[in-house]
Amino acid sequence: MANIDLHIHSNYSDGSDSIQELLNQIIEAQLSVFGLTDHDTAEGCIEMQKIVPANIRFIPGIELTCRAEEIKCHILGYNCDYTNKTLLELVEKGKKLRRNKLNTRIKYLEETWGIILTQEELKWLYSRKSVVKTHIANVLVKRGLADNNLEAMDKFLNGCKSGDTRFSGEEAIDAILKSGGIPTWAHPLGGEGEAHLDKKAFIPKLEKMIEFGIKGLECYYSRYNENEIAYLIECANRYNLFISGGSDYHGKNKSNIEIGQLNDKNTAINPNEITILNQI
């Protein structure tokens, strides 16, 4: 277990924990440094700043869902100015895209599965700051239509052609840089449930991301083994990129991942390896 975790989600996006619940978990895990990186929204960071104790270093962040040409990717932005016009406009664009996608999925459930959401369920979904497929799946689980949200998504939602809500990699990185943040490629070898890239496939993608302006790599990640982490650190050093690390904690919405878990064995790491902390 590390005492640093720069990739955590709250219920302002697709995590299960409220800001206060999340802070309680962080204190219990004895983290000294953490970053809140909700998908396409920084509103949770604003709330967290109000309550985080002085003895814990809080790094506000955001995770932007992107496509850089053929590369589907998530870009973490650390220490952005959330009053920046360019970033605010991008976040607002993301809200509209996600709302359109939600409407498409609600219609799909009704037309394909005969599932009509109640007014109470719809009210809850539309109240989300950054609504995603996980939220709809949680509604279906609560109804007893599936045992967990992964099963619900696989059975009822994955067949829905809901359109692309990804920003372009260029506009996402540009917005982070213009807001004074550090753009960092999240889980660059592949995220939760994705096949991990091998070296031959990864390097061309990495060089393309560097062209777009990426400044850091999430080398430590809860789903990466020792060899994958060592390789990413080697790449970060070779290309003069900052090294970051995070669990991608989502609470109950992503099982078997603990706060502070920065590798697949949940073993301790050297905090000095997280070089991005020297720039934040």
C-alpha cells in the first residue's frame, strides 16, 4: 500500500462514494497525498477543497475522456485552474454530449428490453454531474435485474449504439495546458477490462500522444504488474515525461481496487518515483 494515490473517483462522476465518504476512506488508508480525478467534471474537487484537513496534500484533478486520432484514451489534468474559460467550455461540452448519450440509452432500454425508468430513477440520473453507463447499470441492479453493474452493462447496455462522447486529444490537452495543468496519460497500456498493449503497439501511440502535448504517464496503476510498471517508467524516463500513479478507485462501482493500490499486488512502492509531484 502506498501513501500516495493520484487517481480517485467520487460520485460526482462514476465513483460510489460521496466526497465526505471518500475523505473518510483516504484518512483511514493514511494517504498523505491524493488526487481527485472525476470524469469530465471538477465540481467534486471544489467540494473536497472545503473539507480536506491541512495535514493531507490534496491535488485537484480531472479525467477527460478522449480520442487522439485512432487512440482512445483518458487524459488526467493535475492542478488545473477550474475557472479557466477554455476548460470550462470543454467541460460544458462534455455535459451536453453525456446527456445526449443518456437519452439514447434510456430510449434503448425501453425499445429493446421494455424497461421503462420511473420518474424517480430519471430524476436521479439527470441529477448526476457526469452521468455514465455505470449510473444506469446501478439503477438496473437496484431493480434486481442484475447482480452487479458489470453484469447489467453487459446484458442491457453494451449493445446500445449511443454515439461518441469523447473529446479530441488535442482539445483536451490544450485545455489542460491553458488552465495551467499537467496533462498525463491515464493507464496508457489499457484500463479496467481492456487488453494491455505490448511494446510494439505502445511506442507508436506514445509518440503520437507526445506530439499532442502529453507531459506525464500513469506508470503505477492498480491493474499493472511489476514488469509493465518498470517498462512504463523506462519509457517515461526515455521521453522525459513525468511519472504518475493511481489506483483508479471507484468504490463499489469497480470491485477489488483499494485506495492507494498502485500495482496489481497492492505492494508498497517508493514515493520518490512519483516525479510529477515535484511539478505540482
